Amino acid sequence: MRFKGKTAVITGSGRRGGLGEAIAKRLAADGANIVISDIGEPRDAATGAEHIGSSDEMESIAQEMRDMGVESSTCVCDVRSLTDVRKLAAHAKETHGSLDIWINNAGIGYIMKPLLDVTEDDWRAVIDVNLSGSFFGVKSAAEVMVAQGTGGRIINVASQAAKSGFPHAQAYTSSKHGLVGLVRSAATELGPHNITVNNVCPNHVTTALGAWQNEYFAEVTGADSVEDYLKAMAARIPMGRPGLPEDTANAIAFLCSDDAKYITAESMNVSGGEEPH
């Protein structure tokens, strides 16, 4: 129960089968109070119902956290809005008494197109959520943590795409590369406040989003089936399989712990050896 008495916010955690849900469960297992947050309902073409966590799903996941014996609440948040993100940080503090851990997990990984087909709206949608939304999270969490004076942990869920380029993912890759610069800069300012800022960089994880990506890239690469596409993926990974949600969740739990109190400004690969730099 190393996080007992601490409160963790996980953005983009309101979708069943998502990486955010796995992170929430992992931190709750170590005693953290959990704020489940997602956009709640479609807002525009970039936030279709099939890709977001609904308010009902958010509450269902929060109840599961309560059943694990920790406090849990929900808070609808559109990470593209600094006002919304600040309200989320305030909710954690007011509802649970502190804000100690902030996980920027919300992201768009379902706008994939050939370069020549990418529109201005496509580009802005991905950058607004993945990069600007993470910056708003770092800023809003830091405002509360600095005022508390007790330190904290801020972690972005980046990607293997923060280190390498991929076709059909120009905005996605750019947004994730941007997170490397964000943590390097933010860590220099927040270190004196005992706040660490890091990225985790998983390779492909078959969540609900990951399943969509499997189908898309199986077709793009000309694989005979999704199964064949996944076999080819596994063959190039030294550990012999794609990532699991718990692989990333375990890495995040480590970075949130006192064992990692001297680790900041880093972008940790969680890729089974596929991404070695």
C-alpha cells in the first residue's frame, strides 16, 4: 500500500479495456485514491463515441476502484481546454485532500492517414489532445503540487512513436516526440519542488484502440489477416510479444514510487526491447 493517502488523476481513463483503466487499477492496488477522468461524451468529429470513455463507463470503473477499498471519483474533462484541466486538478484536491500523482494518458491514436491525405483539422485534433493536452496537465498538476509543497509525480503516456517515426502517423509521431521535450524542460523547473516529470514509451498495446490500429495497419501493410500482422510484429520484438496494458501500468507505478524519486526528465521505453534508445 505504498500510495496509501495519495491521490492519482488519470486522464483518458474512462474507457473499458483502455490503458487508463489498467493504470488506475495498478495504482489503486497500491492504495492510491483514484480520479477517473475522460471526455464523457462526443464533442466533435475527432471525439467519436467509439473512441472515448462515456460518463457511465467512468462511473463503472470508479466503482470498481471503490470495491478495491480506495476512494474514487469521476470528473469529466476535455484535455484540450486548460480551464477544464485546471478544474480536474482542483477536483482531486477538493475531493480527496491532495493531488500527488498525475498521469497524462488521454490521447488520439485513431486518426491515421497517408501524409498527402492529412487535413489541417486532422493535424490539429491530434496535436491538441496529445501534446497540448499533456502540457495543460503538467501545468495544472504542477500548480497544485507546488502550492501543496509536498512534491509529486507527473507522467505522460508517450509511445514508441516518441523515439521512432511511423507511416500514416505524422501528427501522432510529432505529438509524442514533443512530449520528450516537454518533460526535459518541465523537469528542470519542477525538480526544486520535488516534482518529477517523466514519460513512459510503450510499443503497441492491444487495447480497444490498439485493436482498431491492428485492423488498420494489417490492411495498409497488405497482411493476409490481423493475426498475420500481429505475428510479424511479435517476430521483431525480442521478448516475442506486443505490450500488455499491465506492462505500462507497472512501469508507471514504479515511476510514481519512492524507488524512482531521483528519476526525472526521462522517457522510459516499455517495449520488450523493440525500441532500444
